[in-house]
Amino acid sequence: MSSEQRTIRPFAGLDAFQEIFNQFRLIVGTDRVEPDDAIRLTREGFLLRPVSLELSATDELFELSILGLGRRSAELGFQLSDLELVITASSPYLKIADIVTRHPLSRFSELERSVSLTSPTRPRALFAVHSGCTIDAYLCLASDLPQLPLRPWRRGTWLAKVSFGITSESQPIGFSPRPLTEVDRKRLDLPDGVLRFIDLGDVSPLDEGTNESSLDMWVDAEVLAKLSASSGSAAAKLFQLQLFLDAVLVILDGARLDPQLRVCTFEDLHGTLFGTLIEGLSRRPGQTVEQRKTAAQDLLHVARDKPQLFIAHAEATIGLKKMMNEALDS
């Protein structure tokens, strides 16, 4: 039996909306990011670069998009006031999800072709330098509508969506913990006082198709809520780094149990959780492609022969020492 998960969208006639949204681009400084893609920045770039959503590449295309949205809305029986553009910035790791801006479709023509997401206020998720930020743009229903077959009707239902990722060098790889409840503790046979639990189950991080979601990570529900509320504090940042390091150890242990680790090259690890981890930990600003491949292959050898040194490399890469000093000084 297949375990593949799919989003069910039992609505008809929405393709035209999605085609218009597929023209959107995220502008980060001078870089343009395609939908469903991500950009990796330095720590300073993540915290300081202006970010905007480009709705069309030219003014002419923007006018055509406005006309297209209006025409398709009318064909589906929507009033322009029924629909709105909603842009969110989120950091799943810290459970941050903020609406940055929203605009009714009836006033879409009043928008600039490029919508700033960092002026006058920078979203909280763009301060989550250790966990990264996701920018989502939705076309949503602004209010409840009469129910009709194959037509969305509930307020907040999205008709089109595009996503963009922003990561930093302080975030070699991201994980999203689940809240650990009393029910989870009993099911996982964990002691009452446990703070976190990380498990790969029977999966090898060398298996093709494994990624961050292949790792099960739980954090005490109360602690996770406090982390979200004080995500900018030194203590919260320190815990994030330590949690990442714990995840690295679990992944490394899983990789070392797989006999393929002794014979594989870094290129063999493309599309695997362990390959993604090594690439993130070996990446440095200004590297050429060849330098990056060499650094990743060298780190793979360290993982095989000196696992303690691999963990030390990960600790140095994420800046644990600096954050520890900041936490102790605060």
C-alpha cells in the first residue's frame, strides 16, 4: 500500500489563477527566486537584505495579470471583493506564521508591481536566521460564499499558491519539531522528564528520497511554545543550535549503520538526507562549484573515519560557541 501524501483540491477551473501566480518572483536584494525554489544567504544578508514579491516581470504583464484575474473570477461566479492576495512569512521550526500583507482583488490594480515585504517592518520569520523563512503567496476567499459543486466557498480557502524559501549559512539544514505531549510520551515509551526526542526509525539517511521530514523530532510542548514566544532570545537561539546538533548526531549514527557509507562518494548521496547535511556543513561563502564538491567529499571521509570530528565540525559551522557566550552574557 502506498504511503504517498497528496493535497486534495476538489475544485474546477482554478488553473488560470495558478498560471498567473506562477509568474511571481521573490526579490531578495538583487537576486530573483523562482516559485518553489530557495535562496541561501549569509547571516548578515538574511537579517538585512530587503525582500519583495514581484507580481509580474513588466508593467505590461502586470496589467494582463489584473485583467486575467478579473476575467477568470467572473467566469467562476466570484466578485472581485470575494478574493484577496495574502502573503505570509513563516518559520515552521519556531512555529512562526505571520500575515505580512493582504490586498482585496478589487484593489489589485492599486498595488505596485513589486510589493515590499520588509518595509516598514521586517517579519519575525526573517530574523529566524538559524531556522530559515518561507514566503507564501495565496489567492484566498475573503468571505464565506454560497456552496456550489466543485467551487470553493469557505473563507480562507486558497485558489492559487506559490512558495519561496530563504535560508542562511547559519542553517545548514532545517528541522521542524513537533510538540511532545503526554500522549506522545506514553506512545513512545519516554520518561516524564524528557525534553526532546529525535528518531530516524528504520530509515537510512543514505536512502534516496530521504530529507528533513524523514527525521522525527519532538520537543516538549510547553518548551516549544516558549521558544516560539521568545524566538529572538539568546537562550532560544542556543537551544535551536543544540537541537540541530542532536539531530546531526542521530543522522550520523544512522549513516554509519548503513554499509553503503564505506563505498559511496558524495555524488552518490544526491537526493538523500545525509547528502543534504554534508552539503550544508561544507558550504562556505565564495566557494567555486569544484571547491564545494571537494569540501563535501572530504567531510564524507571524516564522517566515515572520525565521527567525533564530524560532530565537532558541525558545532563549529553553526556557531555554537559564539551563541553560548551570548547566552551566558545575557
